[in-house]
Amino acid sequence: MLKKTLLTVALATTTCFSFAQTTYLQLGQEDYPLLDRLETRSGKLTTDFFSTIKPISRKGAVSFLEKTKEASDSIGLSKIDLYNIDHMISVSGEWAHDENGAIDSKKPWFKTFYKKQPDFYRVKTKDFFLVVNPVISGQVMEEKYKTGDVSQSQTLYSSSRGVELRGWIAKKLGFYTYFADNQEQMPSYVKEWTEMHQAVPGADYYQTPSNKTYDYLQARGYIDFAAIKGYLNFTFGYDKQFIGDGMTSLFLSDFSASGAFLRINTKIWKLNYQNLYMELQPQYTRGADQQLPHKYATMHHLSINATKWLNVGLFESVIFGRTDRYPFDYMIPIIFYRSIERYNGSPDNVNLGFNFKAIALKHLQFYGQFFLDELRTSEFFANTGWFGKKFGVQLGAKYYDAFTVKNLDLQGEINIVRPYTYSHSDSIANYTNYNQPLANPLGASFAQLIGKVSYQPVKNLYLTATGMYYQQSTDTAGSNYGSNIFLNYADNTPVNPSNPEYGYKLINGLKATCLSMNLNASYELRENLFFDLGVNYRHYSYANDYYPSNASTYVYGGFRLNIARRNYNFY
């Protein structure tokens, strides 16, 4: 129902107003850290895009890159920065000032393919632009894992094959399509997560032709048009979104499966306002093929560059279920959901949030989020441990050209989420999609620390080291201490039987501790063709050795063309 309604609105608006559309950078690509780095190094926030809202438009990114390149001497950019700018403009060359920013290939294939370095096949006329690129990846992994005193090893592989297309028609309608067939054998701990949640991370429907290989398709796409040139864009499609400046998000991350959406983005002066309407999949138990029901979400995010160095934002969301229909009152683009929720009898899950991003000294960036799931003022400021005190906090920092070393970047982030946050009194309105969390993959009732070191010593070599440490409450014997956001929070397990609503700390059930580390080297042989080599270590244990600990170490190597590297360090 949502798809039909939103498509009708989109097509009707297109015929009346549309011109000057755009397309968007793929989530997970190397472009995003570069934009973040250059914005901080410039010493002021740009209005070509608002980095908290992702995906970022290619048009805005190229405009920013061209301006940054012109001011490179005053900013103090390195030769590697300038190389990265030229190649990022090349990938989205249709948005350069002359509409021809893609770098020419020295040796095109058969005088037809790869005339431009980033584009396998390219067509450009006055009224039509099209780029077609293959999507290919292959990876081999050797894992040694241990559960308790039992050690095992296995050889794993994964591969993807597909195609992506993007372009515009008459400079009025932009479009993007991505389609890939995937076969994936996962590390032991990811396979365990998949079986427990009945979901492949980041994917929707999947098949398991054997006990090791998961087979699934990924299809994404959208159309985009501007109702008011430079100010108001409508995007309708099936894809992922991300709201935040960190490695994870407490508002909305790209961890879960794609979903149908209508995005209305208004950018004027130093303000950016986004309305996001989504059709999601409630949790379900896998079985025979069946028609699955839907649930829905509406999210608003208002962002303003309060000063040239400070951006602040307000977030509002509601998750709700109806019988395959999207109620009109939640489609109103400017609204306070709490009043509508109460008007509807308070059946839905309404959340509020605040975020900020600040840059300093052309090298430092600070960011954070506050997510509020439920508010009772008297309880929020009291130290009673009320179970309904549901909120999350994120704080992070980035240091570019750290310790005066060019292209050495550091990032650290902490996330703390109280018990029962993101859960709800029914399985429809919880903060999930297709058996996967919509925000941080850990769910709730945890404290998490993430660190990342990135270094680009030469033009084509990208080195990264990431680490994650967290402690989280776990549930045993059917208990519900608040970490599993798929459970009904009304069925909470009391920590104080004499006063069952109070006494909850951050971690209440059996405490689990996890440490994971990854070292990765990616070499770009030619535009968007990467060869990856790395090693990963993970150790997971329970307090007092209540259950056997498990550890995993694996090395991997592979290649990828026009696709982001698969990341297994999510929990």
C-alpha cells in the first residue's frame, strides 16, 4: 500500500515540477570518510551537503570538492588529498561544472568500454545520461575458532555478481539501480548471529542451499527529482539510509535490510530538513513461502549550521503497524508525533533525538547523539533505575592528519544504551526491520567503545586498523533484562521483586564481554577495483564463565569492483 501511494505522489509531482535532479553516493564507499576529512580540514561546515544525512548527493559532493580544490593551498591539503579529490570528482563526473569531470582512459576497451576511467559503459547526450558498471567481488577466508576447549578451522568464501546503473533523463529525472546475486559463507560468530535472528545482516530474503552457504539477492534503486531547484528534492525507491556522523548510529543505520521509502529533503540557507517515510518488515519466523505483513516508520530530521563550525540537529521518529496501510496523519511533513500518537490512543513507538557535530583547528571533529525512547521527567532525573528510563548516548571524535602525519586519521567513539531502549509493548512497533535492529546492531543494555586508525601512505593504498570493546547484558532461562529489543518490554524480568519497575542498571542480566580487532589493507589497482588483505580477531566471554567463551581468528583476501567491503565487525 505504501509503495502504491508514494509512487502515485512521486509521479504526480514529477510531471508538474521536476528539474535538476541528482543521484547519490553508495553507502559504505570510501567517498564518505574523504568528504568528512576535507570538510574538517577546510575549517568550516559546507552547505553543499549535510554530512549527518546519508546518502549524500553526488551533485552536492562534486560542488564541494571543486571548491575545496580551488582553496587547497590555503587549506594545506596534501598531494594525496588532491589525487583523491580528482578521482572522486571523476566517479561523479557528470556533476562537474562542465558535466565532463570523468577522467579519460588511456586505453579504452574496443573503443567502446571504459572510455572514462570509472565507467564501464557511458552514454551522454543533451537529454540523456547513463553509466553502466559491473559489480563483482570474491573473497577467501581461513578461520580458526574455539568454543570452550574445542578448536576447529574452516575455509570460507563469498562472492557477488551484478550490475549498477545510474543516470538522468532530460536533466529532470535521476535514477539509480543496483542488482547483485550473492553467495556467502560467514565466520562462525556471524553464522551464529544469523541463525539466532533468522536474518542475514544487511539483506532480506535468503536461501540456505547448504549448512554453510547463504544465497541471497540484493536489489536497490530509486528515482529522484527536484520540485524546487536547489531546495526541494523527492526521492522514491528501495534502499538504505543513515543518520549520524559516527561509525554507528543511534537514530538510523544502514545495518538492516533495505526498504521502500519516500524521502523529501529541503535544503535552504543553513538549514536541512528531511522527511523519511518507510515501509519495513516486522519480525517473523522463517518457514514456508508466505505473504509477509508490513509495518511503517516516519522520521524527521532538522539540521542547522548554527555557526561555521557547529551543526546541531533534532530527530523525531515513529514506528507503527497498520493492516497494510499508511495512515495519512503520519505523512504530514511538519508535525509533533507525540500529539498524534496520543490522538491515536498511544499505540505507536515515538522517539526523539538530538545530535551535534563540531569542527576545530582544521584537524578535529567532535560529534554525538542523544536518543530518547520514553520520557517521564520525574523518573528521568531520579536515580531510581526505572525500567522505562530508555535512552542512548553517543560521543565521538576524529583527528585528521594526526600528530602532523599527512593522511593519518584517528577516530574514537563510545555508545551507551539503557535497557529496553528500542523495544516496545508489541513486536510490530519495536525499532527493527526484517529481524534486524534499525540502529546500533547490539540492540540495547550495553556500553561500547570503537576505535579506528586510517592511513593512506601512497595514492592507491588504504590501511585501516579498527577495534571494538563492549559489555552487554544477556538473557538466560527465558529472562528479559532489556538487551533483546525484539522482546516485549512489558514482560521485563524484575531485578527487585519487591518493587519490580525499579532498580535497573545499565547491565542487569548475565554480563558478556567482547573484544574484536581488524587490520585491513586495500589497494586500488584501477578506479573502484580494490584488492583487500586482512586479519580479524574476536573474543567473546561471559561473566564467571557461566557459558563457554568463544574466539575467532581469520585471515582473508579478495577483490571487489564497484562494491564496498563486507564488514563483519558489527557485534
